[in-house]
Amino acid sequence: MTFQIGDKVVYPNQGVGTIENISTRAFGAAFEKFYLLRFGRGMTVLVPLSNAANIGLRRVTKDREISRILSHLVIGCCPLIPDWKVRYKENCDKMQSGDLLKVAEVLKALLQLHIDKPLSFREKKMLERARYLLVSEIAISRNCAESQIEEALTKALTKCNLRFPEISELAS
């Protein structure tokens, strides 16, 4: 999969960035092409073209897939894994996959867990990250404001008796 300057792409666990430049750099006698990605937070990343697929660089999710993700938030099943270390490792793997449906699974599983007990510091951070990744990518895919996506996610989660914790709940 090749991208052009100006394309919006998803870098797993970082979010949506814009390809700002495609350049060639020398490493000894070998030359390597790179994508320069710029993220909204001012961060930039160089991604070797030869390794872009292995990293999981991909196009922004299509609208029909987003409908499937929202549906999963309403009716999808997320089994509870009682062991913290196993649960955290599985959730990290899902987040790093770059698959937006897996990010939604992490979000829903952590929200379900939050009902029964307080989340650990790391799980709170992961919940915030999953929420950010979902909202930002869906907003770009649907070309609308993030506040509208927040409302859509809240509405979907309310249908299965889940809610986003207040910021004060995550801070404690």
C-alpha cells in the first residue's frame, strides 16, 4: 500500500496523521524512502516505506466499518479477564494492532470493568487512549466534529448501560 503527500493515515496506537513528505535518506551505501507523518499534537514520525505495512500504517477506516464498530459497542460481547496482567497484555496487543474494532473492544471491556471496580492507573490511561483514538479517527472518517462523535459513542454505550467515566473519576 502506497500513500501520497497529503493522505490521512493511521499509525497504530498514535492516531491519525497526515503524510507531509516522502523523502530519501542514505544509510551508508543504501538509500531508504520514508514517509514523514505529522500528527495534530505537533509530533512527527518518520516511517520507512519498506516497513510501513509491518508497522500497521493504514488508511483511515471507511464509514461502513465505523457502523460495524458502533454496533459492536451496543451489542458486542467483551469477556472479562480477571487476571490483571493477562488482561493488560491482551488489551495492549489490541491497541497496538491499529485495528479500530479492537480499540473499541478495549474501550468497552474497560468500561465494563469500571462498573465493578476502579481501574488501575495504566488501565485508566488505556481507556483515555482508546477513547481518543476512536473519536479522532471516526471524526476524520465522517468529516465531522469530535463532539458529534463523542455524542454518538455515548449514545451507543448508553444502550448497553455503559458510560464514560467523568474526568474526575479517571484522575483519582
